[in-house]
Amino acid sequence: MNNQYCKVGSVTPITGLSQAASVLEVMHQNFMEKAASVAGKDNQLGEFFKNKARSIKKVLESL
């Protein structure tokens, strides 16, 4: 059996993928839906989801 090594904590940037825009659009939509689903129940969680959606939208606009 051969040893396998990986870099712990290493990530592949999503913007480097060939389908980055479509992946980011889906992520943005998911965060917006999550924010809408918790509206009125948990304001802090809703704001968190909205902030995540805003940051994803900024990345989308820069592509």
C-alpha cells in the first residue's frame, strides 16, 4: 500500500474553475433563499446569509 499525502488546509479557488460563474450563481441563490427562510425568526442568522450572498455577488461581478 502506497502512502498518500495531502496539504492540510489547501483549497482550490472557486474562481479558477471553468464553470465558476454558474457555481457562484447557485451559491448566491442558496444563501438568498436561506436568508428569506429565517427572516423574522433569527435576524443575526439572516444577516449572516445576506452578507455571504453579497460577498458572492461581488465576486460574480468581478468575473
